[in-house]
Amino acid sequence: MLSRVYCASTIGVDARLIEVETNMSSGMPKYFLVGLPDRAVSESSDRIEAALKNSNAEFPKGRITVNLAPADLPKEGSAFDLPIAVTLLNVSGQIKTEKLEDTLILGELALDGKLRAVNGVLPMAVQARDQGLENMIVPAENGPEAAVVDGLDVYSFEHLTEVMEWLKNENSHDPLDVDVDAMFSRNREGEILDFSDVRGQEAVKRALEVAAAGGHNVIMVGPPGSGKTMMARRLPTILPPLTLDEALETTKIHSVAGLLPGGKALVTNRPFRSPHHTVSDVALVGGGSIPMPGEISMAHNGVLFLDELPEFKRSALEVMRQPLEDGSVSISRARMSVSYPSRIMLVASMNPSPTGDWYDAADPAGASPSQMQRYLSKISGPMLDRIDLHIEVQKVSYDELSSKSKGESSAAIRQRVIQAREVQSKRFMGIDGVYCNAQMNTKMSRKICTLDDASSQMLKKAITSLGLSARAYDRILKVSRTIADLERSESIQSNHIAEAIQYRSLDREGWLG
């Protein structure tokens, strides 16, 4: 006898439909599992046998062959436990049902028959819907995550016996229903961090507003205690709220990585990731023998904050260059190639010198020129090419610290950012891969960011007198376009250019040699 059910396996942040085929014939009892299973899948027979016995069912006796098709695709994880168990019950006649033809089944089995959560449920649910399946059976903990997908009836169960009863039509279990709008509203209400808590630093807050409005990468340069980390952590509060499509993209990554909290259906707040400077190359960009997303992908649609940028390994920073440019990470292995999205806003911070304070050649206790050169050369030119705004952060005065007056709230700043993003959405409508000013290539920026004579002369003077590098030219154009969008100006004015020039301090002569 032959039984077939559908399961799924993740490849990157997407999923592939897997057919679990089980054949039982007479002969010496023997269990074969084929189809490139990994260790976790190969060990499933022992878990399944114990789970069946503890669920008032029997592990069939006979020559059993379980095939996971397609056979050339590596199978990983414990999500195959439940579908294999269901095929064994069906092939041995312990259950008879017609529901298997249009149902996706996945879940790990405990020895007592309980269903345990698995990773990557959301992309599997999307794949099931796209393949025309009507039902999906998942562990109870994964239920809300799968139920987010429209057009699919999701049934969540605690125990194998409940699955058997549903397949035999012995219970009237209703499909899960989740309120996506309520999820978004609840999360926005729970924000604790706010820019109103930041004392002083009005110029820096303005620069971060410009960065958020245009999706620009930022580096903040200032001494310890000036508030760089504090302001970076509040940056997600002024970014536009996630759309449903962005939330689904982000949730897929967290689901595959196994970092989605149990019972949580969607990631509805923009991610903020802040890896330590000792992070490895693989942990930062993703990879491993079994490819997994790294920090840059976990921050997709959000903020990746690199505190004390020069302390990171040079190799780790250099491997980030291509993902920052392309918005995705490609990982190739012998058996497969996977791709993880990495469309992020990079925010970095650094001290102005190895001693922590601003460089002063006349200070005998300060850093020497050679120490300064070694410190600053840790950031390569190509890496700096991908950062649009360089912000100098000064120490906060006592009067500002002791002031009881609060600054502008994140909600007020966010509203201006949203309005600027709406202008950009209309501007780039129909252009694939471009959603904000920071995504423009050189050709687009020259076409869109046209300058009048006064603005052109100002930019020319800045390039020559301040010693700005050639790479600064396009960055200044993009940032000035964002500043104009914030002011709802159709054209770039000289004051927009002047402000954008102020955000290129690291390109001035004497900084990076």
C-alpha cells in the first residue's frame, strides 16, 4: 500500500513543497528512509514509534519505505515527524481519510505524542497557498504564524491524537483566525524609546531625520558619552511603520532563523540589531555548513547598528559591502545556493580618535599621527562609499543635561519622515528595487537631482575648497534631494546643498589620509 502527504522545507527564506511517500509491503519488518535526510530527519523513526504507542496507535509491522521527494533536495529539521507518522497510520489502515490530498502537514513529535514547534512555518504556509492546498496542520505554537496567510485554513493541534481525530472527522476543530490590524496597532502602542528623552543634540537629531526620510546609511563620530548609541536605538521609532508585505518578509527571516517568539504571528516593528564588535564574518552576513541568515539579514527592513565601527574586524566589514549594495546576501554551498534579503539602514558610530576625544596634534597626551592613521584606516574607502551621512556628535553641555524641557517626540518626527517617503514612493513608482532616495544609482541621481546655477556653484566650491572626494558628489546630491523632500520642495535649492555638504566630514582632507 502507498500513502502520500505534503510537507515543506525551507530554502533561504522561501519554501519548497515536499511529498512524503510511504509504501508498506509484506516481508521482514524493516524501515527505510530515503531522499537525502539529515541526522534529525533520520532519527525520526524512533520518535514516531514512541509517539504512536503513546497515542493509542501502532507502528506498522512490515517492510516500510519512506521517500522524501524530490530526492535530490537535502531535507533538514524535525518538521517531517508528523507527516511521516500520518502516512504510517494511513498506509496501515489505522486512519482512512480523503483530507490528505489538499493538506500540508508539519510538526515535530515528542515521545508522548505532543506536537512541538518548528522553524520556517510562515514561508511554508505561503508555499502551501501558492500550490493550491486548502488546509495546513501545524503545532499549536506555530498556529498564529501560519494563520497570517490568507486563502489557507490553518488547524493547530497540541497532540497527535487530535490530528488523528480531525483526519477521521471525529472532532469539529475550527481553523484559526488572526486579526493582523490589531497586531500592528498593539505593537505601535508598546514603544518605550522616544527622541523626546534626548537632551540637546538638535543638529544630530536633524541629521538622523534626514537619514530616515531617505533611507540613508549613517556614521556618527563623537567622544564617549555624547549620546551616539542612545540616539541610534531610537532611530527605528522615526522610521515609517512596516507595511504588511515588509512584515511578512521580516517574519520569514526570523522564522527560518528560529528567533520568532513562540505564539507570535508577525514581526510588526522594524528590527534593530546591534552585534558586538567581536562578531564573526559568518555571524554578520550569514552562512555556515547549514546556511542561516546573519545579522545583516535579521535587520532586514530595519536598522543594523555597528557601535565602535573601527573595532570590528576588517574582513567582517568588507564582506558587508556587496550586501549593502545589492540588498541581498547570496550564499553558495556544494549542494545548494540560498539568498537572504538584506535591505537595511546601516548606522555606525566611532570615536574621533583612539583616545576617545577629538584629535589635537598639540596635545602631548593625545594620539600620535601614526596612531590616528592606523585607527581611521580600519574603515576602507569602499566601505565609506556606502555611507551617505557623516555626523559629528559633540558632548552635551550641563545646561542641556539639566534642562527639564523635553525635545520633539518621535511621533512628530516620524510624521515628517512618512510624508517625505510618500513623495519618494510616487517618484520611483514602477522602478524595481528603488523605494527611496538612497537606492538611486548614479544615472538616476544625475537625472533626478538637477541643480540650478547657484546650487551648482556652491557644490563646486565645496568640492574644491574642502577637499571633498569624488565619491562625495553623488552622496551630496541624494541627501540634498531628501532634504528637499522633507521641505516639500520640487527642486533642490542652495540651502539644501549647503546642509548636505555638512554631512560629509569624513571626506574632508585629513580624515582618512
